[in-house]
Amino acid sequence: MRAFPQPDAAGSVFLVALVASSHTRGNGMSKAIEFKIPRGAILFSAGGVGYEYREDLGPTHHGMALFVARLRTASGAPRGKVLLKAVPAPSETEGARVMRARAKLDEQVRLATFLNHPSILKVHGLHKVEGYWYVSTEHPDGHSLNELLTLVGESQRWFPPLFVLYVGAQVAAALEHAHAAKDEQGRPLNIVHRAVDVEHVFVNWDGTVQLADFGLALSDLPGRVASSARGPYGDHFYSSPEMLLGGSVDARSDLFMLGVVLLELATGKNLLFCPDDITPEVMGSLPTKKRRRVARAIKRATLAGAPPLVADAIWRAATLTAADVDAMTEGLPQGLRVTLNRLLRVAPRERYQSAGESHGLVAHEEASSGRSGNQAGHARRGAAVGGRRDLARGDTDGCGRRRDD
């Protein structure tokens, strides 16, 4: 237990207890530390600014907790919000896991020094306070794509093609920057985000699209904590087939994940959540060698703490065909459909080979799909209102949005 001072309304000081306990994160991949903190508690101060706890956003990767904190000056005046990833002091039972989480926090901060792009949320720095480690990150001004999809999904209407292409172009630009990043000596860092999903893409009120959280990224950063096993590290239902099946991962995996996100924006359907399509006949159609690979992948994911539904995602990835993708994009405008079909190729060699290539083509389709006038302006204004105009009505079939709750 740790105690942190907090000024009350009268300026006096009282103690706030911070209690840490373990629980399982939403997708079951790892246990995380739960921080029981009163709203308004000052977690710590740095550089003359206090970090006031406002909201617990739940557990994230490697046993970390994610908070929203409000910045306050020495006089108590508010100075905006930040996101905080937090790791507690090591304990006898959690020592090794906490030390690994600390190493990942340090790695994220070091990697962020090479990422400077308007479509990537900025990492402000690492703070070490009385045994607790915090990473401060820019707070988005708008909403995640998951929140926007939940909003429009209530009416079974999805986003128009121009909005989908606009979001795709902005995220592809962020990935292009990250994939091409180099260290101080000019050596490629070979960054792969590995968690491009609807929770990590934000649309701000001014239409800016931002990609968040490189905390799960694969890279050649010197001193990086190596992953212990191959497999998916973000949301399984946005992972590429090679990630789910334990294959080698590179930048093209991020492009597949982007395709899954864009397909869901356009249709309300998640490519990998189609349980009705995973029939015994479909599973039995795989060669014996591939069925064994699926079994190994499911076993690895289960041992890592993944929920039972991960088996559906793995089977879907193993049996996915171009015809499946073509069926799910049916009815979409040709330009968007061609883009999605290329992003969602099962074999990495058949996808766009770089985020730069996909960014250019997606941006071209965005311009050619728009109405007359300033096409970027149309898309940006549509993004600024959450893409609510001209929403396309969705139909239903065996695939849909996967929800944990």
C-alpha cells in the first residue's frame, strides 16, 4: 500500500490509499493490477504539475493499469488531461511480472522518441514515484472507433465509404511513419504495431485520426524485451492470420489489421468473428498438417490465458479464403472493395507490401470516391461529426461485431 498526498477544497492535505490487487484483463491474455483510487487523488507531481486521478480505463497489456489523469498547476488550475499507464512496486508474488512490465514501459518511451507524427498519440515521458512507474501519453480529444461503432451500431447503420477511406489513409500514414523509423545511427527499427484495432484508433472532434499505444510493438530497438512466444498480442479478432497461427510477423501484418478495422467500419462485420462459418466440414477440409498447426496455436493462446473464443478466430484465420473476403465486401463501392480485398489477403506477399503503398492508394480512392469540391475537407468534416451523415444500412449474416460483455 502506498499513500499519496492530495489537497482538498480548503487546501489541507489528507492521505489517499492506493491498493493494488490482481484481476484478469478483458480479453483474458494476462492478469493486471487493479488500482483502487478515490477520484480526485493526486497520484504524483512532476515539474510543478500534479497528476490527478480521474478515471480507471481498465487493465492493459503486461499487467499494467490505464488511467485518465488531469494535470493541475501548483495553484490547482487544470491544464488538460493525459493517459497514464501504471505499474506498481514489485511484490514477493508479482516481482518478475512487475519487472517485465517496467521494462516494457521503458521500451515504449524509448521507442516513442523515434515516432513524431500527427496521427500518432505522443508519449510525454516516464515518471518513477515511490516505487510506482507511470508513462504519460497524450489524451485524445475525441472517441475511439469502438465507441463510434457502438453508437451507430444501435441503428444497424455503418460508416460511408468516404469516411472509411479517410480513416484508412490517416492510419496508413501513421503506420508508414512507424514502419520507416530509424534509430540514431540510421538503422531501421522495423517497428510492427501489432495492435491496430478499433480500441487504438481515435477520431478527434476536429477530424484528426490518431493511432495509439505502441506498447505491444515489435521492433529492433536495442535492449528490447523479446517476446517469449509467437502469437497475437492485441485483440485476437483483429490479428493477422500469421499472428494467430504463430508465423513470422512484419509490417504487412499491421496492414491486414487495418483492413479488418476498415471492413468493420464499412459493414459492421468483423472478418474473424464468423462462428457460424466454422463448421466441422470446413475444419475437416484442412490438410492434417494445417489442422495440427491450428491445434498448436489454440494451445499456445489458451496457456497464455486467452478466452475460449480465441479458437474461433484461429480457425477462421486458418480457413479464410479470398472468396470469404469478397463475400463480406459485396455491395461496397468498387474502389473501397478493391482496397479492402488487397489489405485482407491471407498471404502477406499478396497484400500491399508497405504502408506507404497502401496510404497512396487509399488516399487516391478517397479522392476519387468523394463528391465534387475539396475531398479531404468533406472527409475531414465527416470525421469531425463521427461520420454520422449518409450512414449505410448494414445487413446481418453469420458474421458480426464481437463483444466481450
